[in-house]
Amino acid sequence: MTSPEELKLQKVLELFLIPDYNIVRTTYLDLLLMHIGEEIKKGKIILQNQVISQITQNWIYIALNTWNENWKPCQNVSIFTIKLIGLMSENESIFIKLCQNNVHKKTCSIFDLEKKDLSASMKMAFTTFFINLLEHCSGRQWIAETGTWKEILRFAQLNHTMYVTRESKKFLSVFLVQESHNRKLCEEIILAVTEPLINATLDSQVNSQLCIIDKNVLFDQNNLLLTTLDLLLAILDYASFCDLVNPIPAMFEEFTALESRVNVVFEVSISTPFMKTVHKLSKLLIFTKLRSSLEESHLISEKVFEQFCLGLCYNSTMLLSKKYILDLVISKKLGLIYWKRLNKLKKMEVPKPYKVENQAIALMILPLCVTMKPKYMKVHYLFEEFMEKLFAVTCTPVQRLAYSIRDVICKNDFPMEFICKSTVDHLLEIVDIMDRESAVIVFQTLCHALKNFIAKSEGNSNPSTDSLNPSSGTTNVHQLKKKVYRHFLDGDPINDKRTLLAALLNGLNVLTEKFKLKWQECVETICVLSIAQDILNHPGVDSKICTLALKTCKLSIENFMPPNLALLVDFDDHTREIGPTLFKRIHDANWEVQDSVLEILKTIACLSENKYPPYQNFLLENHFLQVAVDIAKNDSESYVRASALTFISTAVRINSLWDKLLSQLNLLDLAMKLVYTENEAIVRREAVILIKELYVYRKWQRQMVNSMSQAMTVAAVLDLHWEVKINALEFWRHFIKSHLTDQGMLDGHFPTVTFSKEHRKIMSLDETEIKHRLNKTLDELARQRCLGVLLVALNDESDLEVSKTSANIISELRRLLVKYKIHETTVEVDLSQNCTINDMQCEKEIDTDSGNGRDASRSSAAFNVIEEIVDASDANLLASIYRNSMKMDDNYGDYTSHQTFEYIETVKRADFLKTIFNFDFESYIKERSEWLQNYTSSFDSVLDDILIVNDRKDVNIMDCY
């Protein structure tokens, strides 16, 4: 029997066959493809889903017999058809059936695969079509026999759009690797791919050396050669690092002498586009040769490694001869990336005592090292120790290359700020593959570079523009005596070189966050706080630099423990002096600077709680707590007020801060006022968290607890922001835990004996007594509106995360009740003897009947609204929504709020137990999650949308996807 979904699919596909049919929204077609693909995959297991596949196949046969070169559908339907055939052809059995009906050849013919001016969208569709055929041998064999791969090669060479080119490269790379056993086919493809490069270089029949090519081909206008190099790079990159067994890199060298040809282009390249690509290709070819030696053993022989090092040296020397300093840095970055990728395939062991990673990093950081001020290098012993370390971890050829790089930098007028800034950026690009030893070297370099920013300038006494060792250029001694240059960091670099300073600070912060370095492995860590402090105290410093320096302070305080604090003694001078600096910056006009200071103060408060108690006096002496309260009350920027509240929430946990100051600042009144009156959700959220922290860590009278619970009820059920609601529910989680603890529960269970405050004696807790205490707790939670709040939040229709949080809390409570055999038939417990838990609860009388009446009325109204939505058409529904939104009924919001509170107060223990024991929380949350995820883009919904758009021209088409 045909399902409604299958009938709709048939109708939709028939629409596509109507002459002059056009669909504007391609999103519909993309979603339709996605769902058809999912149904076909399900059909492998579920026989019912094979009907979808059969319907689609039948439509394809009809469509391709209907259309021809002279009459074809609109472009969007054409693209859909090509992608659909490719999608179905991923299944080899379906591909064979389609092939028997000549579907693929008809597709290429009807939709003009070989057309020269094919649109980018059609090219993309065909490329996706052929990539799908690579999933099985039959598809690849068809591509090889028909030679259609040549058209995809043409797409790659034309470089029409970035997306077409990228997918074309992917197709050719995968096709070559998967067909690497077919040597004849691979040779044909490789020669076709490299043909433009071969035509640009001439083979000498005498000595197999390549003659210098005509330099005219290396200009930017020769796009074909450039795209060829890009294509070669993509294919070799994929083939070299997908596995160690495919012979594609070796085939390129065998059939085309690729390395020699690439090196020729590399040697004569001067234009930026060529240089970037051919440089990467030259570097990659060095690693492909190393890769071939790994097939036999993980241990690299000395001969192979020597050839590998010579290749790297050639690459670096060539760049240095062209004075491409930044390209040299990029070269070392690429080398490290390729080395790590090879190591993932097979762990390599080199025959030398030096690590390859250290050689690459040492050369990458060279521009930063070379630009240190001469006086700094002479007087700072830490820099001298750092240099000795670099010499210890690098080999002699790398050291010689480093000196050559230094000489080139010193003798030329390079834009050193840009080079240094770019060097930092490139170092950060490889931070995820950097080992800890290399990270320490980079961290030390950044620290010394920053120290140069705050070191006093030497005026005009420094010889050479960027040089550090003028004697290195002996031929220019007389010129240097006649003319004196300023070092590029002389003057006021903190304000003049902001771009570089920002890059250095950001680099330091990234490394600190990732590696959490300690002073034992990097002594420069003890200087970081003072460096940031000096930058913050500098006059006229930019707000962006301030923000970065403050983050450096925060990370330094978190991670770089000064030795005196490690011994739990008082601060050193730098730590003490940071107080006035932070006090100054917390009053900065820029809100981001204020926010960063408050982040630091929060960190300090966290550390002072347990690790470093001396920080508590630091907060008090510098009056940060009073300032934070003032900011929370009066600041105009919501993010700053939220950060101030976060800092205060952390501080209230600390007894000394509370006793000496915070208890006098009326924090609870402030927080509750913000919950009721604040417009910004981020501030309300932090106010709710503050109330939670105050409840958990401080003792309150019953009247104040009642005020708290009232505010948290409002926040949990009436607030418009989901994060506020969730944090309010966290308050109720602690509320429940506190009440259970007062009844003797410890770590989630009741002990066998406990001390009773009520009877002032030790009591044994048997099953009856535990049930009595749990029922008493539930009654008190109901009286304090906790149970009602949880049920209302569970049914929150606007925020699934709120429902999840409530379900989680209720599930935890239900597990405890089941553990101690509490269920909905439990007899009511008389609480008249002792109606206080934690000496903080208050009683309320509730009109149960009126509450239940209003609740029934509300449910009926909600049902009627749903029925109206179901019956309404799209256009009428939209108009109705708009009209209703314009009705400014001020009393409606108050009415629904009052109704909600009435319901919350009517929830008793028995009602709550009956609800939670008859409710499947997991299924409820799962169904809501799936509905939210799929209700606008489900298969049935997409089919309906396409049919409605076609049937009703007056419909308001809204792209909801």
C-alpha cells in the first residue's frame, strides 16, 4: 500500500516534468535530495524504504526519455536531476540498473557536460555527480571507459569558481589513488594533468637536465600554468598523506620528472601567485621522497635523511637568495606540518640527536630574535641563556642558515614590523601540532620580544636599521660610521607599533592557555606579569592593547605562580603593584577594558578561596569589591555589570570577604531588584546566579529565604531568556538538596543514625522514619512553590533546554524517592508539629479549587488556539499572527502570570508524585528535540511546501530553512 509520503513524492517529481516549470527556492530541492538519500540508505535494511528508491528510478527513466538537447527543464531542476542520479548511483546495484538503461550517458548528453560555457552551478552538479561514482569499482570503471574525467580536469584547469575547482581537485585526487593499480590509466591522467607544466619546460636529450624556461610564462596572466601547479599540489598532498602504499607520487616523478620541472619554475619564479604555489609544491616533493622510504621501516637511514636535509637546505637557500624572509618562515611552517602528517601515518625515527621540530621552530622565530635591541642582548642574561639553549637544540647547518638569514635582514631595509607580526601569526597557525618543547621556545621568544617593547630606547645610538650586529657587514663599516640609523623599536613602540605588540600579546596568551607552562621549564614565565603591568602603565596605550595585556595578567595570575605565593607568604613587589594598576583600569572609559579587569578580579577571587589566601587582603586593600558593587548598580554597559556580578558571586563564597565587607553591602536586595527590573538578560542571569550563591553559602532568616524563592519562581517560569531560567532552576536544585540535607541525607543517601535537631538526640533512621522525613521535605518544597516551578518548567514550550534542566532535576529526585519506596499513594504526613526546615520556611493558604478551575480554562484555551492554527492557511495564519501582535492588551500578561502562580501554588506533594511517576522524561525530551530539529525540514514538510508553492500562487512563501 502506497503511503501518503510516497504519493506526495510522486506528485512533486511529476511537477518537474511540466514544461516551463520553475522552482525559485533551491533550498527545497537540496532538502529533498537529502531526504531521498536518507531513504535510499534506509532501504538497504528496511524493505519499505525501497519503494522511495523505485519511485525515484522510474521518474529518472521517464525524465530522461522526455527531455533532450533541444528541450530540457529549468536550471534548478537540471541540477537536481544530475545530483539525484549521482546520489542514487552511490549504491552499486542501483548504478548498474541505471547504467543498463544508459542513464549516465544520457545525463551527460542532455545537460551538455562538454559545453564550453557551462554555468558554475551545472559544473558543480556534474562534479558532485562524478564524485558519487567513485564509491565503487563499477562507477570508476565507467568513468575510465568513457573518459569523462577529462571534463572534470578541464573544470579544474579553468578555475571557474573556488567551489568547482576544490571539488574537481578532490575528484581527480581520489580517482587517481583509488585506481593506482591501473598503471595505464594513471599514466594517461598524470600526463594530462602535467601537460601545461611539461609544455612550459623543455627536456634536454643530452643530460636529462631541464633548460631554463621562458620567463614570459611566469607572469600572472598565465593562469593555466598556475592552476596546473595548484592541481598538482592538491593531488600530491592527498596522495602523499592518505596512506603509505599508493604509488601516485612515485608515478608523477617517473612519468614526468616532476621534481626537476618544479625546481626550474621555483628558481625563476618572482611573481607572488607562482611563488606561493610552486614553493609549497617544491617543499611537498621533498617529503614525498622521504615517504617512499617509510614503506619498509620506520627508521630512516642516514643516506635518506641526508638527502632529505639537502632538499630542505636547497629550498631554504633558494628563498634566501631571493630575499624572501617571510616565505622562509612559511617554508618552515609547511615543513613542520608535513612532518607531523607523515608521523601520523608512521612514527619516524631520525638518525640524528636533534629533533626536526626544533630545527623548524628555531628558523621560524629568527625574524623575532634578529630584531632584538643590541643593548638588550648584552645586558639581559636570560636572553643569553635562551640563545645558548637554541644553539644546543639545533644542528650546525641550521645555525649556518640562521646566520645567513641574519645577515640578509641586517643588510636590507625590510618592513620588519610586518614580517615579525606575520611570523607570530604563522606560529599560532601550527600551535595545535606544536610539541611542548617547541612551544617553550616560542614562548621564550615572545617574552623577549615583548621585553624589547618596554626596554628604554637608546635614541639614535643604534647602528643599522634593523641590525643587531653591525660588524657582520664588514664591507659597509665606513658607511655605518657616516650614517647612523634608528632601531625600528626605538622611540615609543608601545604606541607606534601597536599591530606587532597586539600580535605578540595574543601569541603569548594563546600559548599560555594551551600549554600551561611552569617556571621550572620556562623561567621567563615569572616576568610575564611585570611585562603586562609595564604595558598597562604606559601613557596613552590603546584600549585593544590594554585588553590583551589584561588578559595576559589574568593568565599569568592563573598559571604562573610566583615562588613566594607557592610558599603561601606575602606578595612580591610586582604582584602588589598590580593592584593600583587594575584599580586605574577598572575606571577606564572603554567597557572592554573594564570587563577584562573584572575577569582578572574574578580569577583572583577564585584563587584566594583555597590556593592563595593572601589575595583576599589584596581585594580588600584595593577596594575592588565596593567598586564592583557600584558598577553592578550604575554602569551603562550591560556586559560590564554582568561581569561585576560574576566577580561578586565568586567573592561571596569566601568567609573573610563576607565577614569583613560583603555582608554590609545589601547584595541580596541588589540581586533581587535586578531580577525584577533589569532589561538585559545577561545581567538578570548573573543576578540569579548571585542569589543562588548567597543561598548556598550564607545563612538567612526565613523571611529572606521566602523573598529568594519568590524571585526565583519569577525567574524560572516568567523570564524571557532561557539562561536566566536554567540558572534559576539550578537554585531550586540546591534548594532541594539543602532541605534533604536538613533531614539528615548525606551524599545522596540516609545514614543508619543521625542527630535530630527537633528531638535533640541521636535517632536511628529506619524505613518508616526515612519515608516520614522525605514526605515532610516534599510538603515543604510544595509550600515553597518548588514542585510547581519544576512542573511548569518541564512543560516550557519556548525553550527545550529549560525543559531538559527541569527533567534532570525531577529525575534525580524521583530516583531518590524510588530508592526509599516513596510513591503517589503515600499517606499525608502531619507537619503541624514542626513546619520548618532549616528554620527558613513560611506557610501560605491556597485556594485549590479556583486554581484548578483557572488551569482547566487555560488548557481549553490552549487547545482552541492549536485547532485554529491547524485549520488556518499560511496566508491567513500570518495575517492573524500579525493582527494579534498589534493588540496592546496590558492586562493579558498580568493575567497569565497570575494564572501561572496560582497553578504553581496548587501543586501538592500527591499531585507532584502522581505526575512524575507516570511520566517518561527521556521520551518526552527526545520527542521534543526531534520535533524541533525536523519539524520545518522533515521529508513530509518539504514535499508539502513544494506542492503548496505550486498550487497556491497567493501563498506567502517564507524561506524557513
